[in-house]
Amino acid sequence: MDKQVTFLLGQRLRSLRKGQHLTQEELADRAKVNVKHLQRLEGKNPSRANIESLQNLADAFEMPLWKLLKFES
């Protein structure tokens, strides 16, 4: 995954999380992902996300995966 894409994904995750008034810990619990992984995804130098964690995050936000990945570049 391109660094620009991973950065935009991190911004999208943070925006959605804050929009639902969730902490990183709450979202990680809902999505069944490690909180450290979520912190790395939202960080300034984001790590790569695998399809399973992306699907789990989309499920936690109650949206289809394509909608989670829809962001402006």
C-alpha cells in the first residue's frame, strides 16, 4: 500500500472514530484488533493494514468496506 494511501486511511479512521466519540481502545475492542495496531494505523508514519483488519474496522463502524476506503486524495 502506498504511503499516501496509508496516511489518508489513517486520517479517515481517526475522523470516523472521533465522529462516533470513540477512544482508540473502544474502537479496537469493537473491531477485534490490537490497540497498538490501530494506533500505528492512525499515526504519523502509519503501518500497512491487512484486509482482515480493514474489514473488522468497517464492521465496527457498521459500514461496508468500500465505504471505509472511500476518501479524497
